Amino acid sequence: MELLRVEHLSRYYGEGPAQVKALDDVSFSVEKGEFVAIMGPSGSGKSTLMHLLGGVDKLTAGQVWVQGTDLYKLDETALAIFRRRQIGLVYQFYNLLPVLNVRENLTLPLLLDGRNVNETQLEQLAQILGIQDRMKHLPHQLSGGQQQRVSIGRALITSPALLLADEPTGNLDSKNSGEVMALLRYFHEKKGQTLLVITHDERIACQADRLITVEDGHIARDEAVRP
Amino acid sequence: MKNIIHTLTRAQMRANPRRTLVTLIGVILSVTMLTAVFAGADSFLNLLYRQAAQDNGTWHGRAFETGEQVVQNLSQDDRVDQLGLAAGWGMVPLDDQNRWGAALYGVNQSFYQLLGVECLEGTLPAKENELAITRTIAEKTGWKLGEQVSLDLLRVWTPQGMDSTGATTYRQTSGLGIMGLSDSYVIHSVGENQFTITAIVDPGGFDDQNVLTWEPCFTALEEQIPPDGLWCAYYTVNPLGQELYNLMEDIQNWQAALPADAGGVGTIDLNRQLLLYYGMDYPGSLLLPAFYGLMAVTLLIILVGAVSLARNAFAISMSERTQMLGMLASVGATRAQKRQSVLYEAFILGLIGIPFGLAAGCGGMAVALILLNQQVQELFQFTQSLYLSVRPMFLVAAALLAALTLAFSALQPALKASRVTPMDAIRGEGQIQLHSSDMKTGKLTRMIFGFPGVLALKNCKRNRGRYRAIVFSLALSVIVLVAGTGLSYYVDRAMGVRYGAGSPIATATITFNDPSLDTTPYTDELKALAGTGEARVVGGLQAGAMGSFTLDWADMSQETINWLQSQTDLSEEEDTSGGSQSSTIYPTLLVMEDEEFAAWAGQGVSLNPDYLDCVMITSTYLNYEGSYTQLKNALNLRPGFSMDFAQEGGFADTWHIAALAEDFPYSGNTVTDTSIDSLTLQLVTSRSVFQAFLDRQESQNREGAYYWQIQYIHPESISALTNGLQDWSLNNSYGLPAGVVSAYYNTLAMGGLQRFGMLLQILCVGFVLLLCLVCMANIHNSLSTGMELRAREYGILRSVGITPADFRKMIWLESLFYGIKALCWSLPLGLGVLALEYCAIRRAFQFPFCLPVEIVVLAIVLVLGVCWFSGLLTRRNLAEQTIAQAIQKTIC
Ligand SMILES: Nc1ncnc2c1ncn2[C@@H]1O[C@H](COP(=O)(O)OP(=O)(O)OP(=O)(O)O)[C@@H](O)[C@H]1O
Ligand SMILES: [Mg+2]
């Protein structure tokens, strides 16, 4: 089943001779349950692509469908609600709100949605993330790896259709990096979570089902990863 | 060599002009508030100075009616800078009945200067036998410039007391301050002298301010003045300081050596109101300490706000520069160098901000003073107007304090900056460290405001120091506002019980006894006085003129009976209530102009002019020995009730109640000073009904007392009006026309309590305005810097899916929470203070407790308005950027 479809997606910055075509006429689609790695040199437009897929940027042209919904046809409020229910976003660092404790950060999408928190589910999640004894701490009291695990937990708490992660391990040492990747793989394998992960790390890319290489705003290669 | 840290700091400030501007505005606002306090205080002192210079002159101290020896000592004293002298020559009655006249003084040039004597026409006397007279003397006597007059001068001693043998003792007077020439005075002639009138002057500060008895006139101070007269010496000292007090003490000693009847008991005092400007007052007086204390408290409270404002500005620009500092640290910058970065920024901001702040503070105060002028003038009965006038000294003090504030505010961020490590820069730390305990919010917040409310409250609290400073200032504004205006509200209520609300500033009353007299010229004359402004005419009959009647207690309210009984209990020796169970009622009548009566009474009331048809007022104000009470529906009299009256040698007619009204139409003499068992009954009628009544009296050849009164409600110029009324009463003192019994005026000087209430109100309003400004600046700064610093956080929040509506709600609530929190603390406290104030005032004035709802509402609206407005400014700057931009912003 097709979960994500992108058609003729473009994002230009500025105008005239100084115009930067960060993303230029990109089309592809992702099946439900796929784990896609996105690689490419610096400045090639990976982050731009991810922002557009997550519905947090303005596009210049093209369409993005997530579960049959054209993201950029939604008004701002509908898009926000769609995002908090169907899309999980994880950035390289500073994903957490410093005024909220771990528990609140974790359940932020639910709180925004006015939904009740299922305590057993939350406990399970905390256990999987390995932060069950840190629930009352503020983010700055956590290590970078712990922070990153909390942001992954937050991105997944609503069981979204799509998880987008922009260099989730970019800021971490190899041990923490391994833990975070194990976590992502766990959700992919056990829960059938669809994943799109931007990375510079070949070893991470190898764990994916499929590798998309972006170069200069275009998709240069789109290939299955051999295990 | 260029300092690299300074260069970097400047570059950083230039790189983010918006951030720098926000910080600069924070600095300017802090300086503005401090300056405003200094400018306001000095302008007020300056007003006192100018008013004193006008009322009394510019002298520092004086020995009034002292002896010649004192004057001689003074003229040889080198502490004295300028010495104005007036040697009393004698007095000349200028009226057949010796009621008033001129008091002649030989004066020197300094006297004219120090007393502000102004030459209106001609030239001031330079030689002996030249004479300057006042305008009043010129008008009353008809003397002209150049005219030769012969003055038969007298010296006067007034009785002073008795000595041990029982003989009367006397003291000499130079003329000012006594009335007429009494038979009990000892009077000696000092001979007749010829003078040429060369000038008409305004005697300036050498004047009895309001009464015409002995008008001063001046000639040159020469040898020919007979010895042993009284002298008035006015001096300034140089340098002004402690020596003034020493000199005053010396004068006291010199004077003590003189005999009592020859200057030994003269008045020695200081031009206090003027000296306050120089920070001097009588030793031991608490006036100046109180003034400076008030200023200090105000400054202190503003300082709390200013420091938190400035400190935050620096802290934020510092945390924004964590990256730079971390980089510097990584290449080996010392702590001192990192510290320097913040301090240097403070220095630059101070250099730009302080001059702007000084200008803005003065500018703001200039406007505020113009707005306050009218009230201050009325309050202190000043003729000089209040405007901005600041001595450089005060500006320097404001600038210094501002510089200290900035330095103090920059200190903590600077220390923090010195501790930034490369690691902090990488991890993006440097923001104020949060504590889990501060970030707790109650379930109630979530229930009432939803999750955006929780986020907003946490954001408010993340900077604890500032959160508290803002809440404290807002709470203080509410308490000051509620307590201050609440007190004047209760004072007004109390005064309303005493005089009726909105008492006129002045009244002039003429009592007539001839009903056939055309009284309009008399009232028209009063209405045409200069400075009258808004005025109205009322008339009537005093209690007693309509006789009295007895009313059974059965026809009175229980409250009234209780009151009457409590009053009789107070004076048991005169038990009049015994078995009588009735009281005497004295009707009084107020007459209103027909149109005003119609407007007040309404359409339904029409009066029959065939008898005294009236509206009865059902509330009664009572005064018994200083305790004021208001009774409602005291007497059970209904429309249709009528009563005849016939006063022996007075009026006779019938009065009739056409309708009832709860309240008196306007203030006036509505309070009954009761005797123990009597009450008054207030009736109101229209002018045409009253005129018909007068016509009936005339046709029956009856005569009786009735009055017309001009009530000056809003005079255009109080001083002009007061002068006009003085002249009017003076003219009347030379004899009243037939048919007029008496003519007098009253300026209802505000009662002490009322003045106090008004002063308090002015102070409170000014204070609250300042506080609100501080809060507004603080909240705005907090929100707008939050917006910038937390751009990424907000980006995350939006990317997680907060709806635009919820996001706006969060920002909106963040500004509002300061106010809500402040109200939670301050409203109960403010209401408590109100209750205390009510209890205090109730001791003397009885009126039912009433909550000044409008004040409470005003306080709530003000606080929430301040918050809302501060937030509004910020929200306008929001929007635009996409979430992606916000998230990336702080990464690079
Ligand atoms: N706000 C912006 N204004 C102008 N150009 C931009 C903006 N944001 C990104 N770009 C440009 O768009 C291009 C793609 O940027 P993007 O952040 O997507 O790169 P990336 O592939 O994520 O690189 P990296 O691996 O370094 O994170 C770059 O050339 C960048 O300079
Ligand atoms: Mg990137």
C-alpha cells in the first residue's frame, strides 16, 4: 500500500540570479512499512525534502500525499492537526521543550490533541526507550542520547503513519548512535513503522530497505539495499 | 591596538540590529522611569519655590516687627548676602470710622527685590517724601500720581496681656495684621508729613493676603523716620546652609535683649516653602525627609522593575552570544575577556540609552505635569502652574543611578558569560537554568486554560526573577490603586454625608427681608465676577423661617427613633423624650431655577403656585456633635401632606408635599446640626412657585428672611474669583442697601481629609502609571525576547502540531498570566485595605459599607489591559517565517 507520494516537488529560495534550487522536481513514493534512508552530500537538499514531507515548510511547486491526503491543500489548522496525528519528526538536536519534563515532552502531541494518556502504553514506551526513571526530569538534565530517545518516543507516541528523522544520530557518539538506531529498527520491525531517515552514516543506511541518494536538488539514485 | 573583544561585541550587536534595539529599548525605558521620578520631584519643588516667591518673596529668613538693634547687627553680619529693610513709620486711617488705612514704611532697594514689590505705574520712591501706594489705596482714596498728600501718622500699641501687678501690657504693631483702630489701643501721633505720590505698586509678598485693613505704602529709607519704631528685616544668606540656622538663632538672641513693646517679640521665621527647594527646612521638621522618603520608595520600586528589565536584556543578548563566547573560549579567551564582552555591551548601550532615557523621562514628565497641573493648583490653591523644571544636579543624579542600575544589571550576565565553556556553546546552553520545581503547574491551570495555558505558564516562570518582579509590580499597582483611590472614594462618600456630593468651590449668599425687592441685580453681579465659570443660583428659606411642627414617633422610621433615642441617651440630664414620644420638625426650603427644577424633578411633577408646593427629600443627613449619619425615609409623610405656618413678624403661608425624592438635588447646607430631639425636613420648590409665595407675602405686607445663593461649581480661575469675591464683600462692608440683611461669601476650602484624599489620589495615579509602564516594558521585553530566543522551541512546538489558534492562545495567555497571578495576590489584599479604610472612616462618618466596584473593575481592567497590550505588540511581530526556518534558525 502506498503511504507517501511525492510529485514534481520543488523548493526554491530567493529570486533572480541568486536563486537557490534546493529541491528541483522530485518525485517518488514510499510503501507502508518501508524503511528508507536518504543520503547525499551536504547542501544537496535532504533537510529541505524532509521539511516538505513533514509539512513544516512552504513548497514552490508539486504535491505531497500522505495516506491519500494532499498536505499542501490543507489549511494551517488542519495541517497542524494532521501533523500531530500522522507525522513524527525528529531532528539532529534540541527536539525537546526545555520547560516541559520528559513525561510531558513525550506526550506532547497527545496533550495538544487533548487526548488522555494511556498509562500502561506510556510505561511500556518509556521502558523501550530506557528512560522510565527519568520521567520527571527536565531535558537539560538528560544526556544527548537520552534526549534523542525521548524525541523519538514523542514522534511515535501517536503511532503516526510516517516517521521522519533528520540525522537523528548526527550529534551522538557511536554507542548512543547504535542505541538510537536499534530503537528505530525495533519500531520498524515490531510495529511496521514507516521510516524516512536522513543520514551521512553508511552503516545506518545499510540497515534500511531502500536508499535514496539526493544530489543537487535531484534524486540521483533510488535503490533497494541488499542485506 | 584595537581590542578584539570590543570589536567582536560591536560586530555582534550590528549583526542582529533587532535584538540590539530590543535591548536598547529596555535600557532606555529603565532610565526613563528613573529620570521621571527625579524630574517630577524637582518640578514640584520648583513649583513650591515659585509659589513661595510670589506669595512671600525670595528672602530666606526674616525678622518681622523687630527692633532697630537687630537690624544693625544684621547689616554688619557677613553671613547676610542681601538685606531688605522696612522701617515702620506709622499708620494713617483713611476711612471715617478708622476701619482701614495705610501703614507707611521706609524701605531700601533690596526690600523691593526680596519681597517682589512690583511698580505698576510711575517710579519707585528714591528720595525721602516720595511715596508708593497700593492700587487699593489709589482706588479707595482717589489719589493720583504726582499728587501731594499730607499724612498724619500714628504709632499703635495693642493690648498683649497682663503683668504680675494686673496692669495691661502692650506691644507695638507696624500695621499689618490688625483690624481697624480699637479704643483699647494705645495710640501716639508721630506728626504730619508731606509726601508726593510717585508710584502705584503691587506690594508682592509684603501683604496681608486677604483682608483689607492696613495697606502698606512705601517711601525711601532715610534719616527722617522717628526712632523706636518697628523694623521688618528680610535677608538672604550666602552660602545657603547651616549658617542660616545659626543666624536665625543669633537673631533670636539679639531680639531677646529688646523690650517686649519695642520689637522684643517680633516674628522670626524662614521662607520655608522656598527653602525646601534648596533642601532646607526647620531643624527637626519631617517634611523633607518624608518627601525624600516618598521619592526613595518610588525609586526603589521602579529600580526593581528597571533592574529586572535591564538584566534580562543583557542576559538575553548574552545567551544569544553563547556561541561566540564558546568559540572565544575554545581559542583561549580568559574569563575576564568573556566578562568584558557583556560589560562592554552594557557600556555602549548605556552610552546611547542614558541620554535618550533622560530625554524621554523629561519629555514624559513634562506632559504628565501639564495634565496634573489643574488638580495640583486646586489642591494647594496655587496660582503658579506646574511645569517641567529640573536642575542639572537632579539629571546628573538620575544618570548616575541609571548607570549604576545598568552596571548592576550587567554584572550577573557578565559573570555567567565568563563561565561559558566551549561545551556550552555546542549544547546551546547559556539560557537561564530551569528547576523542575519552578516548572510545576497546577491541574487548575490545565482545566481552565487547557494545555496551551500550561505551556504559557511554564514559559512565564522560566525566568523566575523577572516573573516575580513583574507580578510584584503589577500586584503593587493594584494595591496602590485600590487602596489609594478607595480611600478618596470613602472620603468623598464621607464628605457627601457631610456636605452633599460635589460641593461647590465657593458660594456667595445674600439674605433679604423685603419680598418686593428685585433681587436679580444682586445675583447677576455675582454671576458676572471674573473667573466665575460654571455657577448656579439657588435660594430658599432657612430652618425656622417656616416654623416647626410636632410629629409622633409613630410616623417615623424605626431607625430614626433609634437614632433619636441614642442621642437622648447621650444626654441623660435633659430627658425630653420621657413620655412624649414625639419630635419637633423644622422644614427648610430650597429654591431651584425653573428649568433645573424641571430637569431634576422630572415630567411627573407639576407644582401649584397657589401655595408653597414642594418636593420632599426623603433622606436626612444628621450631624450630632461631629458624628454624621444618613437616614433614609425618616419621616412617614406622603404626598398630599400640607401644613400652615405663620411666623410672628415673618412669613405666613401653607406648604404642601407634591412629590417625594430620595436625594437632594445638589450639595449645599443640607446637613442638619440637630439639637437632641428635633429633625429637619428638606423641601425643594421651583423659582416661580417661590416668586408667587413672595408676591403673596408682599400683598399681605409681610417681611421675612429669605436668601439667594450663587454656587460656583467649576470656577475658571479660583484666584480671580476669590479676588472678585473679596472686593464684593469689601464693598458690602461699607453698608448694605435697604432690604438686604447680609451678604457674605464662603470658599469651601476642602477639608483636611478631602485634601489628603485628593493628594493621595494624584500620587497614586502617578505612581500606578509609572509602575504600569515598567510592567508593560518588562512583559513586552520578556515576550518579544522570548519570541526570538525561543524561535526554535516554537518551531518544534508547531512541527509537533500545535494549531495556529492554540499557539496564539499560548502567547496571549503568557502575557495574561502575569496579570492573573498578580490579581490573585493583590485583589484580596487591596480589598482588605479597603475594609480597613472603611472602618477607620466609619468612626466619624456613618454610611453603609459599599464596595467601590468601579475601582476594583478598573484595577482588573488596568492590569489585564497592560498585559494584553504588551502581548499585542509582540504578537504583531510573530507569524511570517515558516516552521522549517524557525527550526533551522538556531542551529547555525
Ligand atoms: N532559508 C534558506 N535560504 C536560502 N537558501 C537556503 C535556505 N535553507 C537552505 N538553503 C539552501 O538550500 C540548499 C539545501 O539545503 P539543505 O539544508 O536541504 O541541505 P542538506 O542536504 O540538509 O545539507 P546538510 O547535509 O549539510 O544538512 C543548500 O544549498 C542551502 O544553502
Ligand atoms: Mg541537513
